[in-house]
Amino acid sequence: MTAYVIRRIWQMIPTILGVILLIFILFNWVGGDPAQVLAGKISNPDQIANIRKQLGVDQPYWYQLWVFVKQVFTFDFGRSWSTNELVSHIILTRVGPTLTVMLPCLAITSTLAVLFAVMVAYVRGTVTDRGIMIVCTVAMSVSFLVYIIVFQWLFGFVLGWFPVQGWSESFWKNLTYYAPLPIMLAVFVGLAPELRLYRSFFLDEINQDYVRTARAKGVPEKKVMLKHVMRNALIPILTNLAILLPGIFVGSFLLEVFFSIPGLGREVVTAVNRSDFPVIKAVTVYLAIITMIINLLVDVLYKLVDPRVSFK
């Protein structure tokens, strides 16, 4: 396993460099002249030339690329074009509120989805199974904005159980006072598609030969589901989690906007609206790196979940 991890880390280096090159090309060639974006419609050539000099985009492309590579590995992307705040400070201060909401959402949703999927797969083909699938399909058909409005109106204004908006400097107050409503909303919305997906994973394993053999030996159905089927279904479940995990670092911008959560997702949307390239580039490149690291960790977990998995 050690040799496999080392080899994968070495393989990540050219991938990271390719991502850096792609982002550099998109923002420096395809994205237009940032000096003209900052100068606005009312500008003159002298102003644009001065802005280009301040931004360093008047330098040769090879030098700009070298500066961008140094920024990535030193975590120093300079200052935001719109707020003049250090980009590193923006990321470090915004990622906390995002993870405060999104980590509990992912943990609760995944746990409930696996448990409910096992139970639904256990009663597969029954009225209960079909009824739950119909409810999940209907729940997936409703817009996320509708859920936000209904949850804020019901639990915030009518019942008064949770605040509709707000955030503080205290982690525990945020987690216990401001975050429960958006967490509950995200779990409610995310549970239906996850349940349908994990149910399909379990149903695929139920039809395998090893399950028939276990039943033929007289193994109880509950033990077959929990010991054999669930263990083998964890591989595609981990794969799905590897797809979802990088998204928790940018959060759900709808949740952060409507609940006034100062998270990274809302910051990215604001940066896009303001053409704040340093913030966008930093978030993009680090999200790509985080994705590669998560994929490596999930590949290692495959071996822990199923010892039959071999690394090549």
C-alpha cells in the first residue's frame, strides 16, 4: 500500500501542474484583459496601462505563469481586486462557516441514507418500498428554493424554533443556534437522491451469487443484509462520497445567501459577480487539489473496507 500511495502522490504532481496551466490559460487568455474589467467602461489607455502594471499582467506570459505557480505553493494570491482583502485571509475565514454547516449535513445525510437504504432494500418489492420511492421522487422534483422558503416560513416565522438568518463569532453558538435550520434543510433535500442511489447499490449486491450461497446455507436475511450486502455495497458508496466531499468546501451558495452565512460558497458567487479573478483562481486550484487528495484517501479506504482489493 505504501508504494501505491507514493506512486499516486507522484502522479498527482503533473496533474496539479496541468490544472494550474489550464486555469492560467482560462483566466489570462480566454477571460479577457482584467485591467479593462477593473477600469470599467469609462476609462482611458493611461488608466488601463497603470492598472495592468499594478496587477503585473504587463509582464510576459511565462513570468506571469511562474508567479501563479509560486502563489499556489505559497498560499499567497495577493489581495482581492474588489475588497483589497488578502485572498488567503478570505479563504481561511470563509471556509469555517461553510464546513460548520456542510460537514454535519454530509455526515447525517450519508448515515441516514445508508440505514434507510438497507431497510428499503430489505422490504424490496413491497408497498412500503414503492411508497418510499414515490415520496423520494416527488421530493426530488421540488425546487431547492421552494424548500428554503417553506422551511424559513414554517420553522422560523410560524413556529419560531430557529433564527432565519444570522451568524456570530462563536463556533458553538453558530453550530447550535444558527446552523441547525440550514443543516436540517440540507439533510431533508439531500436524503431523497442519496436514498435512491444507495438502494440501487444494495439491490445490485442482493442478486449476486455470494448472497444466494449465504441464504442457501441458512444465514438469516438480516445478517445477509448487514454483514454481506452492506460490506460489499460500501465500495460504490465510498465512491459517491468521494464525489460529494469536495463540494463541502464551497458549500451551497443558496443556503449561505438565504441564511446570511458568511461562507466560501457565497464568497465565490460574489467574486464571480465582481470579476474578482484572484479569489476565483485560488478557490478553483485548491478545490482541484483537495479533490485529488480525497480521491487518494478513498482509494486507500477501499482496501480497509474490502481486503480483496488490490493496488496496482
